[in-house]
Amino acid sequence: MTGQHNIFYPEFALLRGDLLLALADADGAESCFQSVFEVAGDLGVRMPQLRAATRLTRLWRAAGKRPDGTDELRSAYETFTEGFDTPDLVEARAVLDEVDAPVA
């Protein structure tokens, strides 16, 4: 898959997914985010992969799909060893904390 995509693909596909989500096309957005997660992993660009995983987890939770499905987000988050005060990592940690919070 790497041969089909350049390094800019993940960023543009994230934007496309965000636009589709804003247009209430959750299925299209999910497809974009899933593609970004996979392609970014193949390309070795971790931050777009983390952003896609964060968006996927939020989308799945909002739709009631895979409410505890954080495998993608956890795997992407765990690749980082520094920079935990950056906005993307702070957001990812917040989503993981929401999922891990006990249900009252």
C-alpha cells in the first residue's frame, strides 16, 4: 500500500474525514480514518496515525460501535516515549481516560 500513497496522504485524508463527519457522513469519515490509520502505519508516520485512531475511537463510541474498541488508539499511543504535553497526545490520553473511566 505504501507505493500507492505519498507522505501527504494521511494529512489530507484526515481533513477529508473531518469534512465528511461535519457533513454527517459518519460512514465515509470512518472509512477515511481507517485508511489513514493503516497507511500512516505503513509509512511510519506516527502522529497522523494517532490522530486517526483518536477520531476512530470517538466516532465508534458516539455511534455505539465498539464502545471499548481502543486497540488502535492504545497501539498508536504506546509508540510515543516523549511529547506527552502536545495537543494530539493530550487528546488521545483524554479519550483513553474516558474509555477507562468506571461507568457510574
